[in-house]
Amino acid sequence: MTDLNEIKKILQEHTKILKNIEKTIQSTGQPGKIKEDRKRKNRSSKVSSGLKGSILELKKESFFKTPKELKEIRASLEAKAAFYPRTSYPRQLLDLIKEKELRRLKEKNKWKYVNNG
């Protein structure tokens, strides 16, 4: 008898799960659509922190109106008491370039970073 009760409980749980899935499909017309929308919302509302966030703050302050070398970016952040390892900058700057927040130019064999647009 105990096995039969356990099976009934499992079936009830599965029935609840299936009803939730059906509601999701009916409300969006597509399975998984709600999850994708939530992911997009989270990404767009997410505020970057750390080095990337600090660089984006410089961008908001129009720091990148003119092309800046890595050492200028680093000096500006250090002046604001934002200290990060030297090796962290290239990766974060490349990410911002890929996200089309910044672009880079090569002048006299050195990369310079500027607003995209």
C-alpha cells in the first residue's frame, strides 16, 4: 500500500508540473518564451560592476570623446580610487568593444579606445 501512495504523490506532482507548462505555452504561444524574456530583462537591467562598470562610468562622463590609451584609462580610474590589476584591462576593454560600447583605433602601433559612433 505504501508504494501505491508514493506513486499517487509522484503522479500528482507531475500533473501540477504539466499544468504549469500548459499555462506557459498558452500565455506565450511558445514553450520557453517566458524564460527568454526574463533573461533579456535581467541582462538589460543589470548594472555592470567592477572594472567594466568603472569603464562604462568613464564613458558616461564623455571620457572617450577623444581616443585614449590604456595607460590613460588606468590613470583616470586610479585617480578615482578604483584600482584593478593591470592584466584585467585588456579583457574588459575587448568585451566592451564586442558589446559595441567602445571601439579601438591603432595609432603609432598603440591601441586607443574611443566611443563607438
